[in-house]
Amino acid sequence: MRRSLRLAVLPLLLLGLAAGFHLLDALQTGEDALIARRYAEAATALEKALEEEPAERHPRILLLLARAQALAGTPERAVETYERLVRDHADSRLAAKAAMARAETLAASGRFAEAAEAYREQVDWLTGADRKHEVAETYLGLADKERADKDWARAVMFYDLAVDLGLGDAQARSVRLLAAEALLSAGNPGAVQRFEPLVDELTAETGKRRAMLGLGRARSLSGDRVGARSVLRDLLAEAPDCDEAGDAAFELARTFGVPEPGPDLLDRAIAALRSFAARYPAHPKAEVAEHLVARCFLSVGRTEEGLAALRGFLAASGGRDLEEVAGARAQVGFVLSSQGRTDEAIAAWRDYLGKHPSHQMWEQVQRAIVDAELERALRAEADEEWERARQLFAQFE
């Protein structure tokens, strides 16, 4: 009987011992699972280890736990664990590592503003040049990502944070130029104040001409067209064949109010556009310069010159698939119609409809043709051209 009782109790004792060993081995289990990339399992075991292990081991366990949580796809829990380590074990040698890992986790999970602030908090203890460079590169990587996504405000923020770390003079000037260009892309006229010192600090080899072009654009954006013309003309005089020269010549034309310059600046705007196209024929904007000339003429009611420019643009386009071609063909019809040349207008519009059946102005042109044909019929009736009027009205039956 006693022997039977001992045999019955033995398995229970063995299970208890196994459970005891399991409890004592939670840390090892967590480490093994982390190595084996079973991250959720590792996190569960390490949380258990925090209950079992003495307090002096907690910093290391918390660091492992946060890492497992991040890799398991729960970065928000990882951030909380890193914060716990820093808060509860501020004297640990792992606290600084946890603070940096927290910033990296925030950045990896897309919480960029919080990441930037977290990185900034570490600057006080980042005395080594290598470490500063590492963090600066992180900022620059984040800035480039935001730039690619056209989130210009965030790009500027990260560029400025990189500069604040105390970069070398040459790199700092290069990053400041990127920040100024991003601010300009955001449509912020405050870019003027960023470009102005760079024009003096940079050389031709380090980006001076980019800064001059940016300053011209920024001044134009701020309404200072005279100041914009000054710096753009200086750039063209200094380096008429540099990479930025074509852009500068086009921007110079825009300072005269293209495509609606007004009567006082019309001649200067047109001269600047045609000079730009002749000097820089390979520039992407050169092939649409005459279209802009037409718009300038039409904006002040000079329809004959505008019509000639539109036709010149269409003839020069040579069948190229330019966005402006379809609109120019439609505009020819509207200009002819405004001059009372109804038959020619209708012919121009029909040419447009045949060549651009999916263009955005197609319905507008269709309505214009109907209105013009009705007007033509009414005019024939008013002139007592009865047979012609009858034929024209018959089209509406």
C-alpha cells in the first residue's frame, strides 16, 4: 500500500520540480527564444524573469525585453520598457543605451517628432565626435526621407537638428543649404534669410550658385522682384554656362510677372522669355516659352500677337506630347472667336477635338462650337440670308 502511494506521488513531485526549474530558468528561456527569433515567446519569458530575478539584474532584463518587444512588432511597448529602465535604473550603465534605443525605436515606428526630441536629449552626453556624427547621420537620413515624401517642414526640422549637433563648417553649410531649399519648396518666403548668408559663405565648388538661384526664387516669392532680378542677373553674369544658369534665366523672366505681366512689363517679360529660350534651348521650359509669350500677349488683350505666338508654339512643338499643346489648340479657337472669325474658330476647335478626345477642355470646346454655330445661324437670319440660315438651323434638328 505504501509502495503504491509513493509511486502515485512521484510523478507529482517530478512535475513540481520541473515547474520549479522552469521558473528558475525564465531568464535563460527568454534569452534562448530571443536568439532563436521567437520574439513574442522571448518577451513573455523575460517579463516572467522580472518577477523572479533580483533587482540588480533588472536593467539587463528590461533591455532584452524591450528589444524582444520591438522585434515582435510592438514598438509602443518597447518604448515603454526603455522608459521604465531609464526611469527606474537611472544609475545603471545601461540607462544611456536604453535612452538611445528608445529614440531609435521611435524613429523606426514613424514617430519622428518624438524621436527628434529623444535624440536631442542625448546631445548633452554625446561628447565624442564619432557619436555626434552617428546621430547627425540619423537626422540627415530622416530629413532625406521627409524630403522624398515632400514633407518640407519635417525635412527642415531634421536638417536643423543635424546642424545643431555642431557639424564641421563645410558639412554644416551644405546641410543649411538643403534646409533653405526645403523651406523654399514649402513656399515659405523666410527662406530668404537662410539663403542670404550662404551666398557669401559658399564657393562655386560648394554650392554658391545653387544658393544664388534659391535666393532669387525666394525673393521673388516674397514679392521682392527687384531683389530677385539683381541676384539672378549676377548669377548669369558670373557663370552663364553653369548648371543653374538655365533655371536662373527662366526665373528672371518670371520676375516680370509671366504669364500675366501687365502692360508696363509686357515687352520686358516677352524679351526675357525669348532670350531664355534662345540661350538655353535644351532647358525643359524652353520648348514652352512661346506658349508663355502667347499667354502674356493675351493677358493684356493683344490677341493678334497672342494668336501668332500660339501658332508659332504649335508649329515648333513638332508633334511632341507636351501638356500645353492641347490647351493651345483649344485657345486658338477661343482667340479667333473673340475676333469674330467664327468659321475659323470652329475649324480650330474641330481640329482640337479630333486630336485630343480625352483632354479636360473637350466638353467646354464642344459647347463653344454649338454656341458659335447658333450665333452663325442667327447672324445669317439677321442678314436675311434665308437659305443659309435655314441650312444652319437645320444642324440643330
